[in-house]
Amino acid sequence: MIKPELPENESERLKALEAYQILDTEPELEFEDITSIASQICGTPISLITLLDSNRQWFKSKRGIDISETPRDIAFCAYSVLEPNKLLIVNDATNDERFKENPLVKGDPHVIFYAGAPLVTPTGYPLGTLCVIDNKPNSINEEQKKALTSLARQVVIQLELKRVIKQQIDAQQMLKKANEELNKFAYIASHDIKNPLQSMIALSDIIFDDHAHQLDDEGKRLFSLLQQSANNLSLLVDEILEYSKLPDIINLNKEHINTEVLVKQLFNLLKKTEDVQLNIKSPLPVIHSNRMALTQVFQNLMSNAIKYNNSKNPEIKIKCTVNKDFYIFAVKDNGTGIPKKHQANIFEMFQTLGKKDRFGKKGTGIGLATVKKLVESMGGEIKLESKQNKGSTFIFSIKK
């Protein structure tokens, strides 16, 4: 017996097979019908839908035999995938040097005649065969060959259909989860942020209208800054809600952004005291992305680095590395750090550490969940490295 070689694209072929998630599944009527028709058309007692795994051939559908798989090195199918553009026909395996000593020929199920049509994916990878088998020498005519090839295409169509259906089910589950998260976010934003914020804006307008004449120029300037900040925050909440509803908009509104300028501008707005320092460890790049999303990410991470920092000299270090596909930013602080028990769920909606920041305020648990959502919408991911009392580093990537 001559053992078959491996296809040149074996690793890619196995990945294509794995993507269908069909191995070791239960029998299904669609495939049973195909093997039944193949046997009837070709006049053979055995027909199989075989899928060639790394070390076995497994039968998705079988007619005329009881076994469910065989070792790959004795599989006729292993020869068929080497030439995926044509049928493999063996009229009499006892006279074929490749197979005459094969255990499947010499013993059960006594494969003497074999005709296999490769199951080729739309991307060109052979997964296995639709084959017909007889226990004696045999042959099939041109019409039977065409029918076998057509039925093999129908097997692949069924596999593709099942994959699409599963993708749709998975997408629906993800959408359901995203909608549940959005509903929670919208509730908090509407009731715990939006309403008191609007009250604050309205009250500040009344106070300014009634008492502006009692303020000097500096007082009026500071009051104007207060009103502007409140209105900006209200707008920010509205925009975040819009991004939560339509995350794909991030990929539609892109511009070139100098991240170093953006970071410095945000730092000047966020720092409350002069003892807070910003240390840019490497030149930050100009990137093509969504300004609103990127601003939200940096603003939240830098704000947390300042607020949750008990150091006498708070410091934020920011650096960026670049590879073929991503910009990778690291925002590091020398603050209190995050206990290990909280790190696994720190990016979940409404998760807080239950403690006040250095200014005596508690977080809502929205910020980091929003950051994660925005980073993922920009094609990246975010992770945390932290030790208690040693500071935290948030590392996030943005797809180029």
C-alpha cells in the first residue's frame, strides 16, 4: 500500500474544514438524501460523504456500512483531495498499487470499486468527497460521473448554507447582547446623567441672568466656562448615545488626527492641579480615525489616571508603538492600581470598585465599558496591566 501525500495547502484546507463546524455532528436528512441518490444513480451498495480531518476520514453521511470513520492514511479520499478538480476512479483496487494492500480492500468493507467526487469549497479547498463504492470491480459512465459531480456540489452548497445560518444565529445573539447593554447604558445616561445635567444647565442660566451684574470680569469668565463645560458634557452624552446606537458610524466619519496634539489638549483640560505631569514617551502618530471616538478613549483613560491617583506627584505616561496593522497606545499612571480580583470585569458596564476618587466622587461604571466599545469599533482591543499601589497601564490598539 502506498500512503498518500499531504496537499500543499494542508493547513489552510484544515482551517477551511474547521470553519464549517461539521465534524462529529449528527446525521442530517439533507446529506442522507444525497448519499441515497448517489447510490441509486451509480448502482452501488455503498455511498459516503467523507470529510478528511488531520488524522482521519469521518463520514457525515453513510449508506451501506456501519463504521463512522477510518484512519486517514488508508482513506481513498486522501488521494482524491490531492487532485480536487477531477473524479478519482478506481475500477479494481486489487490491481491498483496504491490500494491493493489496503486494509479497507483486503477486509471489511471490501472497497474494490471506488468513485469519488471532491467536495471543493468556493475558495478552492477540498474538504473530502462524495463517493460511491462497490465490493466488486465496476465502472460508471459519463452521465453517472456528471451526476456524482453535481451531487458533490450540492453537498458543498448545504455546508455553506448551514455555515451562513449559524453565522446569522451568532450575529443575532451578539446583537441581542449589544441591545441589552445599550438599554442599560441608555437608562443610566438618561436618568443619572442627562436629567440632572439639564437641571444644572437650566439653573446656571437662571443664576447668570439674575446675578451677572454682581460678577466682575473674572467671575463672568469662570461662569461662562462652567456653562460651556456643562453644555459640552450634555453634547458628549448625546453623542455617546448615538455611537452606542450606531457603532458603524465610527468607520464613516474619519479624519487625520495628530494624537500628540489631541493628548496635550485633553491633558490641559483634565488636570486640576499643577502637580500632575504628562510624559509622552515616544512621538505620537497622526492617524486616520474618528476624532470623537479617539477623544473619548483618551479622555476617559487620562481622567481615571488623574482621579484614582494618591501619589504626591501624579504622572501619566503615554507611548505608541506601530506594527503592520495597528497603532498600539499605552496609557500608564503611578496611581493606586486595580486589585487583581477586579481586573477581569473592569470593562463591563456599571462595574466600579466602590471607592471615591481623589476628589471625593464615585464613578458610574460607564467609562471603561464605553472605552472598550469604542476601541473595538475602531478595529482594536484593550487590556489592563496593573498591580495594587503600583499603578495601571491601559494598552489599546487601533486598526490602521
